[in-house]
Amino acid sequence: MTADTDIVAERPAAKIRGLMNVSGTQDLKKACAAAEGLAGDDAESAYLLGLFKYVGKGTQQDRKAASEEFAIAAGMGSQEASIVAEEIGRNPEDVQERLMDLRFRAECGDLAACREIFPLYDTGKDGNGCKGPVKKNHAEAIRLYMPCADSGDADAQNTIGYMYLMGKGVAKDRGLALRLLESAWENGCAQAAYRIAYMYDSGQDFEDPDLDKAYEWYVKASDMGYADAEYALAGIMFMQDGPYRNVARGVKLLIKAADQGQHEAQQEAGMMYAYGSNGVKRDQEKAVKYLEAACEGGVQQAMTNYANMCFEGQAVPRDMAKAAKWFTKAAENYDGMAQYALGCMYGNGYYFDQDDSEAAKWFQEAAEGGEPNSQYALGCFYYEGRGIEKDEKKAAAWFQEAADQGHLGAMSFLGMFKITGKDVEQDIEGGLELLNVAAKNGYCEAQFYLGKLYADGEYVKQDLAYAKKMLSLAARQGDPDAEVMLQQLKKMKRR
């Protein structure tokens, strides 16, 4: 299964490794003697000789001589010897002794040792998640784990295949990755089939996506009960005008994946039951069950969606406590919409005690992350000095940020700032352009501002007919100031 089997067999150290291997006729004395004979001209042989001398197998133990051999081998280009030499210089003797015993057994093809040593180099941590005795080195992890893959170990084939697929510690090798993953699937690993499917679905840096091959492998993984594959397959079956569209089967696969704990599937199933989509009848109880499971599983979109539904009493029963809980969870994980929602809840005293400082904090968090509603709200807070020190220049700056993203309220405020020259460079034409865009999109405050501007005639030429038109549009949307000014204009006309 290795990438260069013929080359490996031709290496000078191949004879040594053959005599070391536990699956053959192991003879460590002969192996060590062979290493002695080759060490002067071959880096790998010198490295192996160092191992023999360090652990005292096949020869007398001599750790000083072993260290010298590792230094020679490293100088000749042996990466393995360089790794070991660094570890000897860093680890306490008892720790290094256990590590070298494990390494020696792994080099002899002891599969239990290969399985044990792999995670040390793969993660750089010990079994307790603490800093381990070795530095993370994916290439070394793969090399020492490969005997397990060659023996037919599905987990090793799946793991190493994925590492070659992603280029994790080794150069990407699609051919070797596929051979390993296919072998893992044949040996009963459903995840390997899913990884092949995803490779074809996404293109995975090798080629354009291939939906037909992706579908084929998703089916194989799904038939083995792999939840991620069931979820992906459902998505393909929901594709409008897709070649594999089958909504009824897609629903079954989605629910199956959700019931197995696939959190994205739980989110989709919850929304499906909440709104009755894909031919499924609305069911509040099931919607709540799946959405809460997705939230508990850490799906950000589920937290925000479910919190919003609970806040509004939309599709699920209104529950302000749950809304506050999941908005807070999502906000703490930097979800801008959830941070904005929390700002509104604190600012308006919904569920929480009204707290402008807390509201400003969440608006600031979201605004700095680029959320336009929060940028506008923060601008308003700075403008009013609400929960934060009054600063009209900062207000104008945040209105600009939100306006650049098309926020109509921010465009209206900023438009007036530009027209009056308040805390920004005066630009009457630019300000009118912003107001007109917002007004045409039905924003009543922009309509009111335009009405007032053309009624007063201070910054633009007075046009009472146009002023009445804008004020009427704003008044129809319930703007009380527009209604008052409109009535004043009508009285002026009667006089």
C-alpha cells in the first residue's frame, strides 16, 4: 500500500528491516550486524544501528554510542535520526527510554506499537491531551502507522488515506489516497466512502466536482449507516432540477441522519417541521426537538434561528427565556446577528432588565464584525450618547460603515449629515443621493427628511409639490412628524 514499494525494496536498509520485522523470521542479531555493515554509507542503516544500540536489542546497550550514530545519520540526511536526536536532548531519560522502546517495536512492524505511537506524532500530545514527549510531525506519524494500513487495518487506511488526500504532513497524492480509502471502505469503514464522496462532491483540489461519482460514494456510505453521508445525499435529492431529485427519499434520509445525531441534519429537520416544507406537515413538537438538539450540538445557525423563532413566537411557542439563552450562546461564539439581537433585547428591556451599556457592548461586538444593523444601532447610540459617551463623529463613521452595506436607516442619517455638514465634510449632492436611494426603497425617515428639506428650501431649492409627495409617502407609513408637517403645508396653501 506504500507509495513506492519497489523503491523501498531496493533501499540498502531493506534487508535490515526484513530481519527486524515481527511478521517474518525475526533475527535482531543478524539485523544489527547488517546495520553495522551498511551504516557507514547509508543514513537509514545508521539510524537503525542507533536504535539497536539505544535499546540494547541484537547488541549490547550503549546509549552514548547510539547518540553518536544518530548524529552521524542525521548529518547524512536521516530525518528519523534528527527527530530522535532532538528528543534525546529534550526528554528526561525515563520518558525517552519508554519512547525509544515504543519506536523500536514500531520499526519492527509491531502493529500495537504502531497504533500507540501514531497519535503521539500526529498531535504532539500525550494520552491526556497534555504536551507530549515528541513534537507534532505528521510525516513521521504516517510513516510509523503505515504498517497497520498495509496489514488491512481499516482505521489506519482511512486515516492515512485522508492525510494524503488533504496533504497533511505529506505531499497530496490523489491516487494513493483513493487506494487507501477504497481499501478502508472494503474493510468496513463507512467514513472512508464518505471522504471519497466528498472529494468528488467538492473537487478537493484535484479536479472539477463530479456529482455522479459523489452520489455513488455517498450511497455506499449511506448504505453503511453513515449519518454525514445520509445528510449529504438528502441535500443532493433536494436539489431543484437535479438529476437525482427525490424529495420523499431525501426527507427520509434527512430524518435518519438527524435521529443519529447529525447536527446539521437536525437543524434542517427542525426548520422543515417548523414551516412544513418538502411535503412534511408542520409539527411544533418535532421542530422544537430537532432544533434544540442542533443547538445543543453547537450549530450556530440553529441557535440564531431557534432563538429568533422563540422570540417572535413564530412556528414554535413564544419563549423569551429560550430566546435569550440561545441568542447569548450564539453571540458568545461571535455570531453577528445574535449579538445584534442581544443588543436589541438589552436596549429595549425584552426579558433582560433594560441596560443601554450592555446593549452598546453587544452592538459594538457585532459592528466590529461587520454586521450592518449593529453598525447603524451603534451609530444611533453614539449620536444620542445612549449607554456610551456621546460622539457624533463616531456616529457618522458607523453610519458610513452601515450605509456602505446598503442599510437604509444609516443612509438616511448619513445623508442628512452630509447635507448639513454635521461632523462630516459637507456634500449636498452626495447626501441627496443617499436619501433618494433610501426613499425609493420605502424608508419612511428618508421620505420625511426629503419632504422637510424641500419644504424648508434651506439646502435645496424649495419645491412644495415634491415636499408634499415625500411627506405623504412617509405619513402613509405612520410617521407622525411627516403627518404634522404635511398638515402645516396644507394650511399654508389654504391661506
